Amino acid sequence: MHISEQDLKKVLLESGIVSEKQFDEAKLESSHSGADIGRVLLGKNIITEQFLSEILAEFFDVEAVNLSKMRVDRKFLDLLPESFSKSKGVVVFDLDEEKKTAKLAMEDPADLETIGIVASKLNMDVVPCLATHSGIKSVFKEFKKDIRTEFSNIIETSIKGALSSGADKDNLAKMAEFVPIVKIVDSIVEYAVVAGASDIHIERGEEEVLVRYRIDGVLKDITTLPKELHDALIARVKILSALQIDIRHTPQDGRFRFDMEEEKVDIRVSVMPTFYGEKVVMRILKGAATPLSFADLGMSADVVKKVERSLKRTFGMLLITGPTGSGKTTTLYSMLHILNTPNVSIATIEDPIEYDVQRINQTQVNAKAGITFANGLRSLMRQNPDIIMVGEIRDNETVEIALNASMTGHLVLSTLHTNDAPTAVPRLIDMGGEPFLIASTVSIVIAQRLARKICSHCISSFAPSEELKKSIESQLLIRGQKNPVVPKEVYIGKGCNLCNFTGYHGQIGIYEVMEITPKIKELINGKVSADVVRNVAREEGMVSMFEDGLLKVERGVTTVEEIMRVTAE
């Protein structure tokens, strides 16, 4: 960006958000990493991207636009070649044909050369506006707007080619390299990434092969394929994942990297034999994704304070609980991102390693090589790290080592599979954890779920019906509220093109945070039930996941139905 280091420092310090010490530290890290100072400050969560955009817009005396919350007309996107827009980080988002002016969103509004090129191409005056990198990137997805049609055409053409060809259908290795089969698999993965799916399911039925995507936590049917192609498709996925084609009756796990125009995506693969044939599930891992701030994850200001208080400790254990797919790993990496400073050593033992993080020593569980959570953690202890992240605590040996590690000067972060925060205590005891160690080391337990967010483009409000009021009251009574208060107004997404007429777009976390206070420590040492722990935690101010979700309902972030779906008892 065309702004001097001195000017950037001046505007940031004048804002009062960035101190001179923070700027100088970011400058030093910038010189080592090659990233610009603004990006370093963003990475440390010292400033937000939108804040940086607004103060730079003021410096350049241009309008700041939030493209992430705008619907840019396709006709504007087509005014400039896609390759040019992406390389220069610019997007035309509005124009006035009468006045012959075009508004150009730019990451660098002082790039006069690019402004001149666009003005010449459009034969119009260009009004530069400042947009964030993520905002411009979100608009680029509009270039993929017609990918559903393209996807359907490619699939249909490839199916015909595969079924009508003279290829050796008995030789799976050759069929897996056959161009139509390759195109089908590539199209399935590419469309999943563009659609924002987290998982791809390829399932063999009696008469056909069903392809489904999990989008915003919910599975959706995408397309069906002839059953004759099933074995070749599975073989193709196995080859990409370095798995054995000829083994069909044993589960296999692998991964591969899929290259798209703008990003490289890691795909984690699980193959499982079923009644009609093998099923494949591919988990899409965007390893280059920037860790979210706690606020972006959905944590309230009160929850953020509690979490940050625990992260400032030099020893102890912080636990995140919830079922598979509830966002535990994302929350862990957001914590690691905050803790990841040059003066500490961080080590992890994970299964699998979902995100590659600089300066963090990550170890993959590998049963064949003798690396489990337990013995991997034991070996990590000899490396003398300051902070340890254990992907999951799932047996008594891991519990014992993790508790002892947190007792002997290490900060340990890990996950458990429990339905709520208080249940984590008896769960640890059941796995062999000594109550006095649990009471002494665990500082906080966070239970979480993911709820779909209402689409901001088709949101509408309404007064809840009597039936809905009773449902909400019932859930609040179950959670110990004696005088439940029901929101007077709730929200829903009507459905539009942007959200594929689902009414939802994106996900948000809902949380239940239990700090291990002196009272709760006494209860743990007394080996009391989870219900007793829960009652005391609530007396001390713990908010249940349903209540946290209801607060987000009142703010128009999500719907009552979503909160019921993920938390109802």
C-alpha cells in the first residue's frame, strides 16, 4: 500500500488502539516475516481489518466500503477481467452511466496506475474506495456464481463419457485416471469449496450414488450418479489420498491437497465399507484460514474476559467440550493464535493436524509409528514446551499425563466429548483423573455448539407465537430459570439467492463457560455429581448454551429453531 511507515505509525498511534510498543514489535516481526505491518497487527488481533480500513480511508480521504455486507451486481463484476481484478485487488461495485463515473473498491486506493487502467478501459472517471482484503475476496466468489450450472454440465458430460467409453472397467487403477472420472471428482470437490461446505459425502445406495454436502452444519443432497461409476470414483479418491485400491472391506484414512485458483485446500478422507459398497467422507480443511477472534467466534464480552483470564495463566488446563463438528478445533486454534508469541514454545499432538501454524511444533498421531495421544504427550514433555495442545483427551493415560503436565508448569489446552461444561468433571474422574489434580489444575471448561446464522440479506422479524413462547419457557425452566423471560421479537431469514433460499448463511458459536472457582474445587474434591456442580456454577453466574443462544436470537443473529436444534433437552 502506498503509505509510508511513518504515516502508518502516526495514524495508528493517534487512533489510541495501537501503542508505540505494539507498533515497534509489529515492525520487527514484519522485517522477519516479510508481511506488512498492518497484516502483523491484524494477525495479533490488536486491530480489526474493518478498523484498519476505516482509518486508512480517512488518511487517503476516500470512502470505506464493506463489500462483505453488500450484494454486488454481476454486471459490474464483468466490467473487468477476473484475472485483472484478482491480481490488482480491485472490484467495480457501482457506476453512474449518466455522470460516467465508476466506483472502484481497492485494497490500495493510492494505486494511481491501476486507477488509470480501469478509467481507460471503462472510458469513465474512477472514484477509488477502500475495501478490506477479505471483502474483496468475498466478491470474487461471485465469479463462481454460475458454478452450479457449470457443475451440472461437467458432471452430465463426464458421466456420459465414462459410461460410453471403451475403458477397461475391470481395472480400477486405470479407470481412476480416466479423464471423465477425474473431472467428476474434481468438480465435486471444487463445487463443495465454493459452496462453503465442510464435508463431502459420497454414499452408495441400491440404485445410485448420492453426493451430499454439509453446509453450515446441515447435510444437503447435491446430485446423484449412476451406480456403475461408484467403484471408479472411490478408487480415484483413494489414489489421491495414497490409500490402497484393492482393500474394500476395511476402513481407511488419508488426505490430499486440492489446488484451486485462489487457494490450496487440504482434504481429509475417510473410507468406510457399507452394505452396498464403500462410503467416502471428505472433510475440507482450509489450512490458510486466518484464526477468528473470540468475538467473531460468537463469544460475548463476559465470556471473552473469562477465557483471556485463563489464557494468561502460566500453568493449568483449559478444556473445550462438545460433539464432533461443534467448532472445538477452531476455538483451540484461535487461542493458540493469541498465545503464539516469540517468547514461548508451543507444542501440539493432534489427530489430524487440521491447520499448519508457523512457530508451533505440531505432531500427528500415528498409531502405526507408535505415536498416540498418551505417548506423544509424554515425549512432548521432554521437549520442555511452555504450552501444550492435546487434540483430544480420550483415555485414562492421556488424562493422567495431561493433568500432571498442567501441574508442573505447563499450560495445557485440550478437548473432551461431553454435552455440557459441568459434565467434564465426572468425565475426567471416570477416565482416572484424581479429583485433587482436576481441582488444582483445570481453570475453565467451555462447552460449545455451532448454530446457523440468519442471512443478513433476507432477515425479517416477528412476534413469537404462543406455542413458541411455551417451548422457550420450557427450555429455560429446565435450565433453572424460575421466571423465564421470552423475547418479544424474534427473527428469521425468508430465503434469497445469496443463501440458496435456506434463510441461513454462515455459523456462529454458542457457549457455556464454567470457571473452576473455590466452591467448585470443593465439589470436585468431594466427587459430587455433575448436577450439583451445574447448580453451583449457575449460582455463580454461569450462562447455559441455550441462554447464550437466546441472547443471539434477540440480537437477530440466529433463530429459536436453530438454538432448539443444537441444544434442546
